[in-house]
Amino acid sequence: MPINVTLDVMLARRKVRAKDLAAQVGISETQMSLLRTGKVKGMRFDTLSKICFLLECQPADIIEYLPDEDDLNTKDE
């Protein structure tokens, strides 16, 4: 998948535990774990907004787009 979740990096930079962030955002620890590992299909903008507010970061600090060959093939269609 071309979207890479780098939330763990920002958590380490801010010295925040995932468990604490989950509680502040209002999501379960399981949901936070799935998000951190990139095993989710999507994220609500409200959740993303809260994470960015609490970690004092931008969305690009916790997710990144890495194009792959499949993306390049569909662009030409």
C-alpha cells in the first residue's frame, strides 16, 4: 500500500505513549495499535485532527505517500 504510517516516529519524538494518546483522542488502545501499524483502511478527519493537535504536528508528520509501480500504471489509463 502506498500510504505509510509514521505515527510511532512522532510518538517517540514527543515522548508520548500510544496508550496515553489513545485515551486523549478517545479511541481504544486496539484502534491506536492498528493505526500505528498501518492496518486500517482509513481514518476519520476528526481523529487525525485530534492526533495532530495533541502531538503538535501536521498530518504529513504521521502519514506519508510512497507511490508504487501500480500507481504509476493506473495514472496512464
